[in-house]
Amino acid sequence: MASPTEFLSSFAQALSALSLYPEGHRLRQRAVDTLYEKLQELVAEDRNPTFSFLGEEVLYGTVPIKELRGWQWSARLGEIGIERLQFEPSVTREELEDFLDEVLARLTLKAIDTAEVRQMRPSAIRYGMVGISDATEQQSDLVTATISFTLDEEAETIRWLHEELARGGGLHLAEAETVVRALGIAMHGEQQIMLPLLKLRNFDEYTTTHSLNVAVLSMGLAEWMGMDPRDVRGFGVAGLLHDLGKVRIPKEILVKPGKLTEEERAVMQRHPSEGAKIILESDEDLDLAAVVAYEHHIMINGGGYPTFRYPRDCHRASKLVHVCDVYDALRTNRPYRDAWPADRVLAYIEERAGTEFDPEVARAFVQMMREWEPRVAVVEEGTPLPAN
């Protein structure tokens, strides 16, 4: 008989096989077959085998599996919204393979909760966050803890990235991509997309909060405009890093409550080129993010900054991030002005479509925000995101 530990070991091996081999490959099929056999053995002993992944702890039913404490897959599954996993006796091999495909898609961000994925979601495999009902069972008796998703860790990670750069350290791409993946998971619940926007606590943390919000808005807009998951992720990273150059701007200029002098404005307007330099110096494959960092303040009519020596069009990602950047900036309280209401900001974007903003991008953004208005969740650090 298979033990819970043996089953989870086969589970990890099957995920690895699916990531390495194409559909139909014999090694892929063998890994799924082995996993299904072990699942059938579990079901023969326990009609509803249930696992919980709570940080470093893995529970089978309500009992911790001591030999799997610190198992790396526990944290990874929790990060993608699978803290609880339960199998029914009727589960089929096809359902198991479909579930593995979805887990892999979430882990790699190759797909983001599309209608097709929701339609194929297996009914005999229940999963979700501990303490939160999943899509297939609205009332669950499996609650063993109450754990809610917040943006605290993501905000802390961005603060750390900025502090590292300010101290002369390098850009940590892995951490940035982890934040984007986590934001993508927060955006996509079991029922519909949500735009989780972080509320500014104090002016000193504006760059952190703004970076997270622009990443969320950029990913939402890219998805709204029908871009593929790879572009959605790339635009999210670009949105997250667009203001990186501000780590090289003196703090007294960044948080100055009054109007900037001409000299201070000239210093502030160096942040796009400084950001591009930081990204290019990182030796990472971040050409798109570098372009967006450089271009995100350039208007369609050639205004803004920096100024091109020879007129040219900006990258589409820059146009998209530009709209998201302006929206979040105007919706946020700053030392020198109060936040604008959403309707005023959207009207401003509509009015300046074709001059400051790309008309297609501006139109799509306004449509998205008006249609998704009920799905915008503005939260403070320490506050759980609402279940969507």
C-alpha cells in the first residue's frame, strides 16, 4: 500500500515529467500511471485522502507528516493557491492528469485561470486555500486553519529590492518574478478576476506601493487586451520595475511636499534613464523591462521625458504601462495634492487619448476599469484580500 509520503513523492515526480516531456510521451504517461496507481491505493484505505500544505508543514488529514517538514513543494503549492487537496474515490486518471496540467500551468504562469482551464477543472479533485471554500464545494468541513492572502510579503520584497539597489547591490530578478507570479495568483480566484491594489500607508512608501499597483494594472490590461500569458507576465515584470530609477533620486526630492524647482525636476526626470541602466547592468534577460523603464513617461505626441533625438514610436508595453502608471499616480494621495476620484482619472485618460496616451490602449484601459470596477480591491498591508 502506498503511504501519503510515497504518493506526494510520485506527485512531484509526475509534475517534473509533465514539465519535461510533451503530451503522449511514454515517460510522461508512465509518471501519471504510477501516480494514479498510488492514489488508488490511498483511496482503498481512505475514501477521501486529504492533504494540507501550510508553509513548512504537510498534513495528511489532521496529522503532520514529519518526514516532509520543510518539503519544498509544500510552499510552492501554497503560493499558487493550493493549500488543501482532497481526492474522491471516483477520481479518474484523466482527471488526475488534467489537474497536474493545471498545477503546472499555475507554477509556470503559462496560463492564468482561463475559461478553458475552469471548464476542465476535475470535479473529483477538490483544492483551494485552507479556510476558504473552493470552486467545487461552497461549504467545506476541512477547515484546519484560517489563512488569507495579503500583499504584505510582496510589498516587503519590493522594499528589500529597492533597499538593495540603493545600497549599491544588484537587481534580484528571481524575487521580482516571484512577486509577479504571486500577484497573478491573487488576481485570479476561483470565480472571476480581481485587481488587488495596495493602499498607500505613508508617503515614504509611495514607490513600493505604486510599483505593485502598476504591475497589477499592467497584467490586468494585457490580459484584457487578449495578450498571451507570456506577455502578461512580461508586462507585469516591466510594470513592477518601471520606476526602479527612483532609487537613485534623493529622497528629499521624491517626497517633497511642494512644487519642485527646475533643478529638482531635472534630477527627477533622470529616473527613466537611471532605471534602464540599472536593469541593463543586471545582466538579466530584461530588455523589455529596460525599454519600459526608459519610455514610460514619453507621450504619443512626443511630449514627456526623456526626449528622443529622432522621433520614433514607443514600444507597446511602454504605452500600456504609461496609462497604468498615470492612473495609479492620480488615484493616490501625494504630499502636494489629494487623490483624484476614479471617474475623474478615467475622464482625464479619455480626454488625452491620442495626445498623451495611445488611443487603443487608453480606450481598453477605460473600458476595463469601468467594467471591472466591482472587482477592484484596495487593501492596506495586513488586510486580507477579499475572496472573489
